[in-house]
Amino acid sequence: MHDEVAGPTCRVIAVNDGSILCSGLFQALADNAMIEVVGIDHDNWRVVELVGRIDPDVIIILAGGGTPALIRQLRGTAGVSTAVLVVGDSGPLVAESVLAGACGTISPGANATDVSLAVMAAMAGTAVPPVSLVGHLAASPRWVGKELIRLSNREMEVMQRATEGLTNSSIARSLSLSEATVKTYWRRIFRKLDAHDRTMAVTIAIKLGILPQAGHRPPADHRPAAAEGSPRCTPALNSMSA
């Protein structure tokens, strides 16, 4: 008897311009059993409709003249918390795409392993822009401490409800999500804001102007700050109980 094989865990929508680059990209995605391509279109703007209808984990877009505008529209779509990856060489256009809301890039020279790792990192919320873009990004006020502070609409909704004193379970009910999904959003928020718990994340977001000050009160799962000198990333996984 064979062990049952788990189905794909990452759902991807991609733009196909018919190039050899796209053919290689799709082959790399097909070779990974953990990734499923759930939508393909050659028209950038129809991708917006696909995302609203299918709600994928990751969108892959080839860098082009209209890419930053497309990403901004995706980020402005209600309820969209999908990660966006841009395929392109490091340069002003790719940097502008990152500033518009892409979480990372895929190099045109990437191999199948690189593509899979980039997609899975984007879904997990651990993708970061390449170091080669720092020079272009540093000119923007949104580039803070060499890390782009960019929260999705859904991450903002989760944080806003935390400022109202809601627990993770209450946030999940109010947004019609599972509690596990809410915790996934918190992990992404912690990474982006370099925070180790909900209270610290909300405080940082208010100081940066990401969240409004009015009506703020500590989240319901407030905990004392970690001891000085303790790890700054692993505590995040222990601070998301309801």
C-alpha cells in the first residue's frame, strides 16, 4: 500500500507572455508537487479579475512597463492578501514594482529550485527584495532600515482589530477566517515589522503611521517584552495564542 501524497499547498496565478522564459517558469512550477498553477492569462489586467475570483497564494508577473500600476491595483483590491513576485533583472523597474507592493523577485536566470523556493517563501511571508535593489529602494521614504514596510489589506485588517482588543479567535470570526490563517498573518506582520509579539507590532505600526493612534489599546494577548539579548525572530512563533 502506498502512502497518500498530500496535495498542492501553494496556489499560483501567473501571467504568460508566450516567451521561452514563461515556458521555463511554468515547467519549474509544474515540477514541484507542492505548487499548483490555478490561473494563467496573457493579459496583465485580467489577472486582477482572476485574483478576485480564485484568491491564490502567489501571483507571478513579468516585469514590464505597466507592472507597478498592475501591482498597485492588485494591492488596492478589497480582500486581496496574495503575495506578488516579479520576474525580472534588478533595476529601476523591478525596484518600482517592489515599492508598489511586490514582496520579492525571480531572476530570469533562476533554475527550477530557485523558482520553487521563491514561490514558497512568498506564500510563507518570508520573501524579501534582493540586496541588489537596495540602492534603488533607499531613495524612497518607504524603505526603512533596509526593509520595506508593506502590509497587505488583510494584514491591516488583522492589526486594526487587534488594536480594538480582539483575540485571535475573535479576529478570525470577524473576518470569516480560520484562527490558523490569522496566525499566519501575524507571522508575516512580525517579520515585516521586526516585532516579537502583537503588542510590539501594533506599537511599531502606530509609530510608523501605518495604524492610527486614536482608540489604540494593547492587544488582548499582551505579554511582557522578551528579555534583552534574546532572539528576535523565534519568539514570534510563540506569541499568537488567542
